Amino acid sequence: MLNIKKNPKLQLENYSKIFFQIGLALVLFIIYISVEYKSFDTDVSSNLGAVTMTEELKEDIPIVMSQELPPPPQSAPVLMEQIKVVEDDVKIEESIIESTETDETKAVVVSNKEIVEVREVEEIVEDIPFVLIEDVPVFPGCKGNNAALKKCFSDKVTEFFGKNFNPSLTQELGLSPGKKKIYVVFKINNKGKIATINARAPHPLLEKEVVRIIGSLPDMKPGRQRGMPVTVTYSLPITIMVEE
């Protein structure tokens, strides 16, 4: 058999990329010509005929029938006010207006019995903070001036809490070691008794124990504001140490 060998210079596959680029350029050129081509509308006005109006436009005017309106109702006659003419000889009684001005020559006598002194009721605002009260509540056993009574009150309340607090409670509750803050706010009412108690602690059972201790404080001499017994609010921050 005869084997025919192809000449590599005459193979068309080697020029496929060139043919593809030439074809792509030709297609883009045709698209560009198509986009840029401008066309104009042909003038057909010469082919139109003349229009003539053979009849005039007639507008239909509607016929409106006239109606007779009834006469308006007659209004009631206006009565003129009668004016009476008074003769000059008729006597007219004139009212005498007494003067309200006092005579400087006459003295005004006022009896002491007619003067009633009215005292205004002074409102005392309750729930006064401990630091603003004029006369602080007096804890049993405290003596001295107002500053000494304030310090004695704080010392006695702190000492009372320390004696009645159970330290083993923190171990039972499983609190982490370290310092723990407890905040207590309570009121001493105008009778000297412990009233409202609010506590915030790391554990609800610890808050309940704090409320129990503060609620067992002894009765005190109530605080006074302007001489009147009032309710006093006291804040007590407490720090406890939980050991490992």
C-alpha cells in the first residue's frame, strides 16, 4: 500500500486561529455597520388628496322648557316695639347709691374676738434618708449629739449583724471563695420599728437570712424632722469573706 504523507505546511488546522479571528472581526464589522446605519422616513404628503367639507357641522341645541316657580312664602309681619312717652310731670324714683369710701374722721374698731389665727399645716415628707435627717433614730444604748448618734447607730447595726450572721451558711450554699457584697436597705418607721427590708446578695437564701437578721433589730427612738417623727431610710453595705 501507498502511504501518503501530509505536508505540515499545507495543513489547514494550523491556520484555524487566524480564520477564527478574521471571521470574528468580520462579524463585529457587520454589527457596527448595522448599528450606525441611519434611515429616514419618506415624505408621502404629496400623495395625499385635498379634503373638502361639504356640509356645515350642526350642533344639536337641547330644548329647555320654562317652569313657573311658586311665589315665596310670606314672612310674618315684624312687630314694632311700642315706645311709651313719659310726661315731664311724672315722678320717677331714683335709687340712691351710698359711697363705700370710709370717713377719715371715724375710727374703725375691731374686736380681738373677731380675729381668728389660722395655722397652716406643715406637710412632713416621710422616707427621709438617714444622711439627711435632722434627728437620727436612736439605737438603744447610744448617746451624744447628732453626729455621735449617727456613728453609734451604724456601729450598733453592723455589730448586731455580725453577731447574728451564720458564716457556715456560705459554705453550705457552695459560694466561690473570696469577698462577697451584700446590700441592705431598710426603714425605721415613725414608731421606731423596722419596716420595709430589701436585700441583694449572691444567693436567694443568703438574702433571706439577711432580711431575717435586720428584721430582728430592737425597737428604736424614731427619727424626727422639724420636731415630727418620720420614717427614715437606712442603707447598709456588708462585705463577707468566703474561705476555701
